[in-house]
Amino acid sequence: MSATEHLYLDKQHPALWRAISGLGLKVQEAAEEAGLGRGLVELLNVRISQINGCAYCLDLHVRKAAEAGETPQRLAVLPAWRETALFTDQERAALALVESITELPDERSREHTEAYARERLSVGEFSAVSWLAVTMNAFNRVSITSHHPVRRDRS
């Protein structure tokens, strides 16, 4: 392999990829157990991937969000969710929390965001959203580091 070829981390160490994929499945289970809908989970995956600039994950999760019933309008304004009334209190709390976990702002900002989220999310929802953010950030980093390609739609 030359220094200019992309190294796909998932192919180089498939056991590690299976492990992180298994964690992703467990996070999905925790989200379901906490009562988080598939649409919200995918909305959060999209937002995290937007922040990280992961084209591969954006392509995947925007598609999944649409399949889960997410509207083009809400997906279009997602980076500016604070500026709209299109998102519920639960969604706003979850979005604020995943942004904080992804961006890791200063401690005071994190504490403020966590308090805001704790007022609006149950303990189970808060934990599941937090695990979702941790896991999606890991997936983003694997895809970005591996330069996973976005394939053109065949439609």
C-alpha cells in the first residue's frame, strides 16, 4: 500500500469494526428502551455528522432520517435548529446535548447544557442520547480517517 492510498480502518481491523458496530446496536437498543423514536435518533446522527463534517455518515443518516419520516424542511434547517419552532422541547434538549458532547465546550457551557437537557429528558433519555453522541462521534472519526467515499445515487 502506498502512502497516498486510503487505509480503511474497518477493513484493516474488522474485529474492531465489529466491536464498534456492536456498540452501535446496543446504543440503538438503549434509545428504543428509553422511548426515543427512530426519527429523533437519525436526526441526532445527522446533526453530529454535520458538526464533524462526515460526508459518508451524512449521506447514510440523511437517507435513514427520511426513511424514518423526517421532513426535508427540518433536515434543511437542522444546523439552525435554535432559530426555528420546528423542533419539540425533547428534540431541542437532545440536539443541545449532542452538540455539547461533540464540540466539548468549556465546563460552564457543558454544565448549562446538561442542566437544560436534564430538565427536559428522563434519565434514560439523557443517557441514551449521550451514548448516541459518543458512538456517532466514533463512527464519524472512523469514516473521516478512512476517507469512506460517498457514492453517487443511481436514481
